[in-house]
Amino acid sequence: AQSVAQPEDQVNVAEGNPLTVKCTYSVSGNPYLFWYVQYPNRGLQFLLKYITGDNLVKGSYGFEAEFNKSQTSFHLKKPSALVSDSALYFCAVRDITGGGNKLTFGTGTQLKVEL
Amino acid sequence: EAGVAQSPRYKIIEKRQSVAFWCNPISGHATLYWYQQILGQGPKLLIQFQNNGVVDDSQLPKDRFSAERLKGVDSTLKIQPAKLEDSAVYLCASSLIPGTANTGELFFGEGSRLTVL
């Protein structure tokens, strides 16, 4: 089965500093990887995805993610964090086994950006 | 473009009562999903429909949960009878049918928060 792991429950960073939210994956075949963000009392919003091609993927709100096949990682990054980036971030992998098309999510990482 | 609509946003019930949630997907999206998100955890797929057929319901507790998608558009998720551990946010999502033109992105609604007392 496809799976992703987010090793950090929480990440704290000062505003203006770079941020990294970690994700590792375990898949059979080519991975389709996603990052979603969830603000309090809201649904999940799509940030970016890796399907194929460049290992550095650019997404919404200045976020990017680096796909590393040798380390089976897909870390989310942003060069300069904002207080408004504080939210819950989920890594996900596409699972098409059995003819389905579901996303399997990690446990989430709470990002807190402080002044 | 209108997003995924869900109702109600919040529901409080006592254990052993029943509850129903409604979802209207993005127009043209043939695939609809119900996820359960328990506080502090990632969303877990309960059921996936393609048009009005079930693709995956392997993690749906069928003794108390049921879902339907009549006419291949709107969907309802029902819990009867509810247990304390059903307290969670129920997220509905939709997507295009998987294929070479669909990279698997899901679009989520705001969720329905259920509290079982």
C-alpha cells in the first residue's frame, strides 16, 4: 500500500526565516505526491503536486517542494515564512490500486510562524 | 467556479442518535469521496464513488455508516447509531475520473464537524 510519513508533529519558525516541513513516502511504482494546507475550521486546500519532471515543484502562496527519489522524500519549503502561513500541513500520495484514485494522507504537521 | 458544498457545518448529537451529511461536488466531477478526520489525525477515506457506483468502501464501518450517491451527483453520508468515537470532521471531496489527463488532485469542501455526546 502507498503511504506517507510526516515525522514532525509541529514546526516552529520565525517570520522571515526559511521553513521546511518534512515528508517521506513509500510507494510501489512512480509516486504522485501532494501537499495540502488546512486552516482552522476549514477544508483542505491544494498547494502543489509532483507527478513527473523537475524535482523542484512550485506551488501556491510561494511554497515549493523538493522531490528526492534516493531519499524517498518530498519536503515542503518556503524561502521566507509569514505569520499567515501558520496552519496544518498534510502530505499525501495518490493510490490507484484497485482502480481507485484516492489520496492517502500523512498525520499532518502543525506549522507555527512567530513574529 | 463553485467549490464542493457540504452541510451542515456543525452537528451535535447524543450517542445512539442518527445524523446525515450532504455533499454537492464540483460540476463535472464524476468521482466523490468521503473522508473522516479525527482531531490530531490525517483524513482517512471512508468511501469513494465514481458516478453512482462504489469504487472503495473498505474502511467504511458498514454496521453503522452508510452512503449513497443517487443520480451520480449529490451524496449523503449517514451514521446510525452514532458512537462517541465518531466525533470527527467529515470531509467531502471530488475529482475528475482518474486517467492520463487527471493527475489525482482532490478538491475538498469545508467539512461537517460532528460532536457525539
